[in-house]
Amino acid sequence: MFSIHIYIILIFFNSPCYYSRLHSRYHHISINENEISPKHLLSFNLPNSIRSYQLVSTNAQLHKYFSIENQTHLYVLQTLDREYLCAEQFCSCLTQCSIQLKILSQPQHQIIFVNITINDLNDNLHSFRYNEIQLRIPENTNIQHRQCYRIPTVDDKDLSETNEFIYQLIGNGSEKFEIEQTIGNDLCLRIKNQPLDREERDRYEDLWIIATDKQQQQAKMKIIIQVLDINDNSPRFLTNLTNIYVNETFTGELICVQAYDPDEGNNGRVIYSFDHFDDKLNEFLHLNNETGCISINQPLLLTSNDLIPLLQSNNHLLLTIRAQDCGSRMSSTLPVYHPVELIIQDINDHKPNIQVRQIISSIDIIKNNSQINIMENSLGLLAMVTVDDIDQGSYGQVKLTLIVQTTSKKHQQAFQLKPTSMKHYKIELINPLDHEIESSLILFLDAIDGGGELTRFIINIIINDINDMIPNFEHEHYHFITNIQSSSTTFDSTVVGQVHAIDPDSSTNSLVYSLNSNLFRIDSQTGQISLISPLSMNMTDQTITFNVTVSDGEHSSQTQVSISVEGLNHRPEFERNEYFFQIDENVPVRTIVGQIIGKDKDSPGTRRGELTYSLRSITPYSEFFFHTSHTGQVLVTRIPDAEQQHIHQFIITVRDHGTPPLSSEAKLNIKVNDLNEYCPHLINFTSDPYIFISRQRFLKKTSIEKFLYRLFAFDKDISDQTNITFTLLPSTYSHIFNLNSNGLLTIEELPTKIPSIIILDYTLTDTFFPEPCIKQDKLVILIGDTPIDRDYLVNEYEKQLETSQHHRLMTQKLANNKRKRQETIIVFLTFSLSTIVIFIGIFSLLFLICCRKQKKRNRERSITTKSSSLINPSLLDDSKQQSPHSFITDCNGKSSLLPPLR
């Protein structure tokens, strides 16, 4: 109502009648914002009679924008911005911005009111208050009611009459929503023709609202819509398994059923329970209400009295599992049900039972793992066996097998298991047992029912022995040796030897030994043979033979015993107490070092006269290099080296084979002579291969002092390790340097050219006799002032070495090429000469063959001529008359005249 009054007042003030009445005091000017430049003159009709004006106002800030100049003209000092003036509260901005100026006229002193209206223009960009807003919309929003979700509009400093906006919703999911502008210009987000489904999509994050004005300027704001869940889905079982097989003894977790609810939070949380559940099943089954896992607390025995009333078809247990979400009661959905049928399987929980009755000795029931004694060579029925199983069906059907655990194939085939009825068997001995093969064995009776359950019954068979074997001696012939001296001088039932027999029968308590001899007797229990009385001396080196008999009471056997009587045994001795041998190093293996001979007074043909030699080393490792043969020869077994060890010491022992054996010892020394295997070589105790002489240091020495440098040499030969002689070979520097035989190098004076490189030739000679080793080498001496000179000289010397080595290689290469050319020429000449010789030989052979053939033809022709002359003698006379000369034909077929025969 207030705005209407203001509007009427403004209309009244703007009417022509009003202005005509107040023409002298009230003026109105309408201008657009930001269109007037500074120092702009405002023109309006003022009374001409007024000479001057003065701007008066209660707001001192107005003087920044308006001014009266020349006392008659009203000017605008700066650009007028409606939005700024409104913000600074120069004017009321409900519609347009209006400013009233009061002008005082002189000299009338009247107030003239100038009302300036600043028209709004669309000169500001619009924008949303927020860059992003979030809306939470339940998925059950009713689209029929077209529920509105308010959205902040754009902010624009310009008047709304000056601009209008077009709102547009874009982005992923914009087809689900629409933007509407209410009567009050508020924005409203509505769902279009299809309701939201959180299970399909729970969040829209890529929506943008765009506001476009008349100048096509745009502002945008992001809208995030969170779809709130409601309990609009019932659980759904994912498990399709309805038949579950379980054996009756199973306990623990059986199966887990799983239901899924796509809702969120408690709306999607599923609780499981049994539907119409009997309390008695609590003792057997448990259902976890969170996981849906069914566990069996105790076995579902089909024979349980508590379980039988709950079963169907004897072994079927029907269960129904209920799944319900945890949504509020106001929004809860219907539960779902899942039937589960437990099929309880009977298992083979009883093992077969075996009962055995012994028959062969007495009818007794024996227990498992019992013992039965059987005499060997027994035959017939051993035991009766009964097997049964209280399980029904195939589980109660039993198969019995017999297994004989033995190492003998004969005993393996001695037992036989025969069925007499469905559950009865008999065990028979079909082959006799032998105690001597083995004294015991084991029978396994294995009963297996249809379910695979095994029961084993063990019978230990003890085979009792009977005396059915003949005792046997360990050897077919025994030979013992006794000494004639010990039997006559120290006789006290002298034991000569012992025989031993074995009886396989364990029933035999003891064996009895006997013999038929008037010189010896035998212990009937132990088999020891001893002398009855001392032997006479005339039995020396004789052999006495007799038989020994052993008996177990029923059976007996014999063996032959030979006793050799030895004479007096003398101790062998060496010729010397210590032996010395020498041998050169590096001799081959099996080389004879020497021979040690021991002497024994006993006859060489007897055992007590047979000698054996052995070595025992005193020095370490000597036993690896030498050994002795049975003849006393000392042989090399590993190549000796004097540098490693040049003295080897042994204890050599000679031993005879008498009864008892006697021995003697002697000491053996073997010296390994050193050979001149190695040549001496120079030892450099420093890492510098060159001798550097500093001229400054040399000049500091007095005339009495000399420059000294000691050379050291070494020879690996043990005889030449210290006795090495140095010799300096003659050279142009012999007057400067002096090298004595001990390796002391001295210098008398410096050469004229410095820096310089001096190379001295010297020889190293060891003192080995008769062929010493002489080795020639060079000393490189560098003479300079500073270490820089030394480095320079080293480089120069190495360059010389490289050049000389290259020259030597080239010379060697040229020599090799020359030698190869000579060898090629020799090969060519040899091949040519051999070819010529071969051709000459071939032509000579062909010439000889041709000559032989021609001689053969001439011989045949002469024979033909003679035979024809015998047939017609006139031809012979004519020939003599016509041809007083004879002709001969050579190998080429030419004839030559021979002188006539006289």
C-alpha cells in the first residue's frame, strides 16, 4: 500500500499541472547511469531574474558529484553509477536512484529543488551466490506432487526490470530433473516423469545450472544431488542350493546361505533365522543370524532318539531359513524364505570284528596280536576264523584276506585261507615250516567291509625247532702250526688250535667234539686242540694229520686237521745298524734306491726262514716317497724334490714267519741330491724396476764417499741359495761403474750427459758343480736432477724398448717369410726332381719291356727260319750265296749289317 502511495505522489509530481504550478521551485532531470562524462552541464529551466545560485545540501558527499560554476550552471563532476550510489546510500534503490539537490537563489534566498533520477542500465555481470550446492532427495519422492527443491537465484546489482534470465540445467543426469522459475522469481528443481532409484544411481555430481541474460552473458553453479535411501527392497537369496548331503558324524560349519538387499545401512542389513523351528533342533543345529551359516553342534546320528521324530523318509531333515532386513517397522519390507533339505548319509562307523580259534594244538580263542607255537614240519588245520560287521547293507559285507610276512618263499606258500561259509574261514598249513629258515613269522588277517573300513588281526607264529639237521664244521680242513721248542720247554697243556662246528637246530643244547690221535687231545665242549705230552725233536718240520668228529646226539660230521711242527726259530738280523743311500732328485717312480738284506739262521725253505721287510718313517711325509719290497729293495713311489725335503729317515724292520714271529730293526737314511734345476735371478725389494741416481745427491757426497747400491739374487736350488756371483760385463761405462762379486754396485763419477740412460750388462753365476748356471741380464740406470727427469727418462726408455721390440718382431717376421720361401722352393724342387725321376723310371721300364718283346720276336723268327731250312736245304744255300753278310734288328725295328762269320 505504501508503494502505491509513493507511486501516486510521483505521478502527481510529474504531471504537467504540477510542474506548471511549481515551475519556479521544482525541477526534474532524468539521466542514464554511466552515460554522463565528467564536467557535464545539466540544463534545465531556471528563472532568468535570478542572478546566481548556490548548491546547499545536508549531505556533504554530494559536492563530489555536483557543482555550480559561474554561479549559474549546474555541472556533474564525475560519472554517476547507480549501483555505487546505492551502496553508498546516496539514494534509495528500490527502483531507480533519485537524488534531490537544493539550490539557493540570490538574492531572493529561495530554495529550488532539483530531482535527478539515475536510470539503471544492465552494466553488471550476474553470478550465483555459491559455486556449488548439495541437495538430498529421497528416492521415494512422489513426482505427481511435483515437489520443489529451492535453488538460490543469481545475484545482479542491476534492477530486475532491466534484465531477464534464462535458466538451463545441463550435465550427466539432467534428463532426470528440470528447472522452473516461480512467480516470485525463485528457482525450483523438480524431478521429471521418472522417480529416482538409489539402487540404480545414488549420486549425481555432474549437474550444472546456467543463467543467461539478454546480452548472452552466463553464470553457472554446480549442483550435487545425493539420493537418499529408503527401505524399498526385500532381501533376495543368492544361494540356490536346496539339497545338502551330510554324514551323520559331521560337526562344524555346514553351509552358509546368503541373501542380498540392495538398500543402504540398516535397510540393507539382513538377519537370518529359522522359520517354524523345533526347539529340539537347537541341540543339533545353530544358525548365525548375521552370516547365515548353519553349524552342526553334535552329530546327526540317525539312531538318535531326539532326532528320529524330526526326520522324514528316515534321513531327511526339512528346514526353512527366513531373511529379513533391519529397516524401521514403518518402512520394513516383506521377508523371504529359503527351503533347505538336509540329507543325512549313513557312514561306515563300525569296523569288522575278527575272532580266531586255534585248532592245531587245542581249541582256544586267541586275541589280536597273540602268539601261536607250531612245531616245524607240522601240517593240517591251524585255526578257524569268524568275521562279522554290525553295519547294514554294503557296509556289513566283509572280505577277509591273509598276508604272510616272511622272508622265505617256502613259508609264503605254506598257509592257505579257505572260506567255509559267508562269515567263516579256516587257515590250513599245506607246506611244512622250517625253523632253520626262520624261527618266526607274522600272519595278517585283513577284514575290509564295503565302506573301506579295515580291521587287522595279527598272529605271531613261533616255529619250534626239532633236531633234524646235521652239525657242520666252519671249514672242511683245519691247519695249525706249533713250535717244537715251545712244546718241549714250556709245555703246560699247550693249545695248538681250535675247531668250531655249527648246528642249525636250536633244540640242540651242546655239541660234543672228539678226535683219534695219541699226541693231541680236544676239549669236547670248546673244540680246543692241545698236546698230550711234549713232542720229540725228531718230529721237527713234520705234519701230523687226524680227523675231528662233532656230534649233537643224533647226527655227527667230521673234518680233517693238519698240524705242522716247526723247529727252533732264530731272530733275523741286519748286517748294519744304520744304512745310508743317496739318490738324485726328480728320478722316476719305481727307481731302486738300494737294497737292505737281513739274515736268518733258519732254513730259507721254511716259514720261519721267510723274511718280510717294512718301513716306518721318522721324518714327516717320507712314507709317501719311498717303500720297500718283500725282497728288501727300497723303491721310489713319488718323485723326490731336494728343495722340498732332502733327508728322509726311516726305521726298517725285518720279520720272519715263525711261530711266534721274530723281528729286528735298523735305521735307514736317504739323501736326495740336489740338481742344478734353477738359475739365479735378481730380487728387487722395491716396486721400481729402475735405478735412479740424483746428481744433486751425488755431488753432495765427499770424495771419500761413493754411491752404493746393493743387488740381491736368489737361487731356488738349496746348494746355491747364498753362493751367487755377480760379474759386470765390459762396456763404455766400465770406468764409471764397478760391480763386485757380492752384488755391490758403486759409481766413481757422473757421465757428461745428464739426464741420461745407462744400460749395464751383468751375469749371475751359481756355484753348482760341475755345470753352473750363468744368467745374463741388464741393469737400467737413470741419472738426472729431479723426479721429473726420472719420469722423462722412464718414458724414453720404454719408447726405446717398444721400438726395439717392434724391430725385433719385424726382423723375426722377415726371417720367417724368408724361411717359408726357402721351404717352398725346396718343396718345389723336391717335387720336380721326384717327378723327373718317376718319368725316367717309367720310360726305362717301357724300354726294357720293348727290348724283351723284340728279342722274343727275333728268337721266334730265327727258329722259324731254321725250321724252314731243314725242310728245303736249297733255300739255305741260296741265302748263303745271296747274302754273305748277316743282319741284326735293333729295338726300334731297324736292321744293321754284321760282318760275315769267319
